[in-house]
Amino acid sequence: MKYETVIGLEVHVELATKSKIFCSCSAHSFGAEPNSHVCPACCGMPGMLPVVNKRVVDYGMKAGMMLNCHINRTTTFDKKSYYYPDLPAAYQTTQWFAPVAVNGTVEIETSGGKKSVRIKQIHMEEDAGKLVHDIREDTTHVDFNRTSVPLIEIVSQPDLSGAEEVEAYLERLKTLLRYAKVAECEMAHGTMRCDVNLSVRPEGSNVLGVRTEMKNMNSIEAIKRAIEYEVSRHIDAIENGTEVLVQETRRWDDIKGKSYAMRTKETAGDYRYFPDPNVMPIVIDDEWFDSIKATLPELPEVKKARYTGEYGLSDYDADQLTKSIAVCECFEDAYSVCGNAKDAANWMISEVMSLLNVKKMTYDMLDLNGITLGELIVLVSGGKVGRANAKKILAAIFDDPSIVPEEYAKANGFIVSNDTGLIATVVKETVAADPKSVADFKGGKEKALMALFGKCMKQLKGNCDPQVLRKILIDHINGL
Amino acid sequence: MKKIIVDDMLLTKDLPTTAGSKMLEGYMSLFEAEAISRLNGAGYTISGKAEVGEFAIDLICETNYKGAFVKKGKLASPVAEMLEGDAEAAVCMDVNGSVRRAAAQNSLVSIKPTYGTVSRFGTVPVACSGETVSVMAKSADNCEAVLSIIAGHDDKDGTSLSDEDCAKAKEVSPMRRIAVLGNMLKDTDLAVARKIEIFRENLAAKGIEVCEINSDVIAASSAAWNVLMCAELCNNVSRYDGVKYGYRAENFSGIDELYTNSRTEAFGELLKCAILFGSDTLSTENYMKVYDKSLRVRRVVSEAFNALFEQYDAVMMPACSSFDYSEDIEDTAVFEENYYTAPASITGLPAVVIDGVQLVGKAFSEGSLLAFAKEYEKEAK
């Protein structure tokens, strides 16, 4: 019998706000000392009251708009009660009754074609802390740095049918949220986390099979492995009766390549949700709504169409540039200064991106002022600075954003000289010192000229118009 | 230096705050209540902290872990006792009406302001949707002086109202017509009934019209308030586990037993009742039937009050069934005794207690309630 898989995802995304959701502690503690980003509020001590970080609502709303959701104009926070050592107040403040965004869609494309995945809701909530288990000492340590870091949870409808679609969906979410600059979405950093709800049924059936939820996958590859494992476990259970499937939460062990039962529906806790009386309902008026709407970015495919159409770039170049909003913005700024899209694109793709690779930085980490890059490109295209020297200037700008390209070029002797007297002297000396190359060239070896040309250019520190040098060099040899 | 008493629900930096619970015995807060900061800024010093019943949900102070506060075979109020000294007033948390009951029983004046006009920052959270920082004193003048210092917007409390709204609470308009809630006159003892009778006569003598009305909706406040209060309480006290701070059991093996033993030993019986009841009202099975229904009762009680305020300037009712609680009264009697205090708690409306009687006014009418109380005091003398 043939089976089909039905998958819905719950994706947690850490919002990239500066401070936490209900206090002013820094929300960025990746790699920081344990418990160094905490205060009585995010430690759940009695007497502190939550004050909503407006930026969190801005970002939640923006994420909702990116995913074509309806924005609830009155959105509320609720308390979810559960006891766990990493949750200091013994409740999580989340959104249960009126989440910020509902009923959206995300368009994905796989080898099977295009598909629209329905979004049930997006709600805002606070993260919990972390438990660090020390196996040697047999102790567990609690780190509250992450408590109250703002999250959104994106809940999809069960519209996905397998690992490939799940991957496409997650990649699309990443792109949309990164374009909107609301989240980093880096699974390796834990800023994006995904729970998979999965069931299997005979193909064509309209009755859903027994659903299991899987947690603890920390890469897209792990998610794909977990889905494949779980699907075969379900089919095995249905066909061979190897086990009785029950509705339960399972933990994925990526090293062993297996999932393990954590808790069944019967033993799951009752979260006892109720409206948080300490957080007043948040009313999103037209002014607020419109101000967020106005900041929505152009979608990657719209940008790409503009780059290939209006700017005349190749498909490949447009693809490369639209991989990251940071790259797009740098490119567009550079283009606005230099006025040559192809030039700007070449600089971005061959120079800027390779510098990022050398520095082991992601494209999203690009922090280069496109205006400055544009000025540098103008210096090169105007013949004022040689390309090799321009690369050196670019590398310097990466380390020190305050650099003004032209000033830096002057200060470091990178300005192209039009002093033909100097060029002629250098040519004369170089040619005199290398009679073999001269003889080779005269004997018909074109390559010998390139050797002489290179030596002259080196002597001139690259500050020379190649056409001018070439002409003086040939004239000089011919005149010998 | 003017002296002020605060009750043990307000966090202080240099004195322990226990909220009347063994769970927080010796607990030193890292920060203090906003009300205390404002009083310090206005030149007041704290002359003492008054004991409260555990998390202040009790009658007046009978379920504190140190035992009941009893004088001459009767339950007594530690705050009222301390006010016999030279402090100007006491700032207390009105969680479940204990402040108003204590004021009524000790011929003191108390004012519970409109919810949101005094910051709850730095108060031990119990029933956040209705509890209010309140003031108790020997005179309405003193209540007014202290309230005017602690009231006002505070960015640290998300439910704190704007300064503009808080200013409305200072406006004064005269009392012309007062409604007496007939439902609540039936089950009081003779002394309370007599007090109400005298009060009515005094009002009539002042030319204030008094009409007896009945409202089954307002009378239903207590049942709904017990649900909301206990549910929120259960949620708020879940944080006390004996690990990070507070009481920890001496004997335990393993983390689960540490939690269980610490809570079993440190929480009192009334609190345990409230926790179990509150937890149950929030269960998936009961949420709509019980908790959500109580939220709806809260709304209709507010509407019933608002309808009355179209015709009346205040609604008069007792603050307690008796001026004397014998020392062997059941702890759980508070869930019935708050019949008199729950209407103002559940709606967040302001209430003044003077001469053993409670007047509930419309939102932001505490200025008018206190002006009335001052005039009443003057004439009584």
C-alpha cells in the first residue's frame, strides 16, 4: 500500500530585539557568562511587573505581515502555567486567546512544484532559560540568560507532505524573516527551533493517522533525518504491527538516529492558560499598523525580477545578490553612487562576498556601507585607482568603516599617476635589466611582453593606467 | 520625619519581607515597592512593618505561620495595633479585604483607591487583577495625605493608569444620594446592623438621600472573586519552590522531594486550599465553566455598579459581618466573609471605610469619598 505523510510545523524564532520582552536586560547572550543578562524581573522574583517591549510587538506584527497574516488589532498576553527548573516564575507569558497574527500563507517551491502552506497563527512569547547538565559532576546548572528573550511561534496547518517540503518551508521562513530584519533564524544558534507534528495515512484517505510530535532537532538536516525515521516507524507500525502508535511527544536523538517517547497525551500537563492581568490588551491602531506596513521589504523574487529587468543583470548575479537583504542593500546603495549596476554587482559578488567567505562571515553579517563601496567603484571606473589597490582599500574598509576611499587612496599612494615621464623612466630601467624578455618578445613570444608589463606595474605600485603603460612599453621596445 | 507603617506585602530593601508566609521567612528583596520609594522621597520613614496573614488573603491576621494574632480571645489586626503609635498612616495591600475589615473593626479609616492609580510595583503578587495598595489611618486627613503621595503613573507597572487619569481621582464632588445594598444587611450581627442604622441616620441628618436597593449581581461578587483570586494566587505562588530563595526543607532526597517537602512544610492550610481550588478552576475541564464565567461576572458586576452610579454617588455596605472575630473562627470563613469586600475588589472600584461602614464609589471617586469622610469625621466630633 502507498502512504502519504501529513506534517505541520511549530517554529520558534527568537526576535532580534535589543532587550528582552518584559524587562530591559539585553536579549543577546549567546556565548555570554551564565546568568550575566538577568534581573529580578526575568528571574521571576516577586514584585516585578512585566512592561511590554513595544519593539517585540512591532516585530511580531511585521513577521505576521511577511507571512500574509491577518493582524489582530487587539492582541493579548496570557499565562501558561507549568513547572520546570528553567522557568523561574513557573509560568510563561505567551499568547493563547488573541495572538498577534492569524490565517497566513507561505509560498514554497520544490521539485513537485509550487505550493501554498497555510499559517494558523503567530504568537509572541518569552523564552525559558537553559539547563546545563554536567555529566562528570552529576549536577545540573540553571542559566537564566535566555529567560524572557522574545520569541514568536509560527504554527502552520498540516499542509506539508515530506522532508523536501519542510526544508523549502523553513528556508522560505528564514528568508522572509531575515528580509524583514526581525530575526536571525540560525538553527545552530538556537534562534530558530522547530517541532514537527507528523502522521501517516494510506494515500487518498481523508482520515488523519495517529499524530506524534518531535522535538530537539537542531539543523534542517537533522529534521529531514527525523522525518524519514518517523515516517518509516509509523508505516512499520501500521503494516507490521511492530508497535501501537499513540499520540505523544518524542525526542529526536540525532546521534543514534532514533526518536524516543517523552510523554503521552494522557500524561501531558494541563497548562491552565488564563489572561495575564498584569499586561493590558495591546490595541494596534491604524497609525501603528501603517507605520509597520511601511517598513516591509521588497520580497526576494520581486527584487530579482527588478535586478534582471531594470538593471539588466544576469539570472546568476541576481540570484547571488538576493540571497541576503544585507547584500541587496549594500549593492543598491553602491549602484546609486556609481550608476553602473553590472560594475556594482561584480564588486559585490567577486570581491565583497569572497571577503566575507575569507572572514567566515555569513552574507547577513555584512556591515559594509554601500555608499562607500560606490565611491570606491567610481575611483576605479574613473581610472583614479587601479583594481588591485582598490581591493586593498576594500579590505581596509571592512576593518574600519570610517575610511573615505579617496582619502585613503591618497594617504597610501594608491592614486594612479599620469606622469608619463616617470612611466618612461621605469620602462627604460626595466627593459634594460631584462634583455632576455626583450629578445623573446622580438622573437614573437607575446607572453614575454606580459612579464615586462608586470614588472613595470610592480615598480609603479599599480598606480598607472594599464593602457598608457602598454603603449609606452611597446613604443620603447620598438624604438630600441 | 513623618512615620509610616507598611504591611509585609510591600517589599523593603533593608527589612525582610515575608508576606506572612514561612516560605519567605527572612526574604530580603533586591528592590523596594514604588509606594515606599515615593514615601521616602516625601520625607517619610518606615517605623515598622506590620504582619499579615499568609499572602494577605485571610480575615485579618489569623493564618500567619507564627499563629493567629489574638487579643482577649478575639482576632486582632497587627496594623491597627501599630497605628495606636505615632505613625501617620499605614500602607497595606488590600488583596482580599483584610484592610477594610481591620479598619471597620478598629474604628479606623481606610481608602482603597481605584485600581491602577497606585503602582503595584514591588508588592508580593497574589491576585493581580484586583489587589490594590491601600491606606489605613486614624483619620481621613491622614489617609488623603499619604494617598496623594503614592498615587500616580508608574512606568514599571503595566497596569498603571496615566497621570491624567490619576489626577481625576483627586477631584471632589459632593455626595447627594447614596444607595444602601439591602442584600448585605441581612446576615450581619447586631452591632454591625446598628452601625449601619446610625450611619444612615447621620446621612439623613446631613440632608443626603439614602435609598435601599438590592442587587443580586453585586451580591454574587464573592463567588466570582474567590475563583479569580485563587486562580491567580495559585499561579503566583508556584514560583516558590525552595530552590532559588525562601524556605527549604531540611530533609529530602532528590529534587522532587525538595519541592514537595518545602512547600508542604512552608505553606499554611488556608493557602493550600486556595492553591488547590485555584488550580482546579483553570483546568481545561473547568476553565469555561468556572474561570471564564467568573470573568463574565466581573463584567456584569461592573455594569451593575455603573448603572447605580447613574443615580447614586456611592453604594453603602458593611465591610464585615461582625466587629469581633472569635479566635476559633475557621480560616476558610474568609471565602464567605469577603461577601462584603469582594464587590470593590473584583471591580477595582474605590472604597472608603469610615465609622465601621464601607462606601464604594465610581472609578476615580476616591477624592470625593475622602472629602465626604473628612466632613463626616468633623461632624462626629
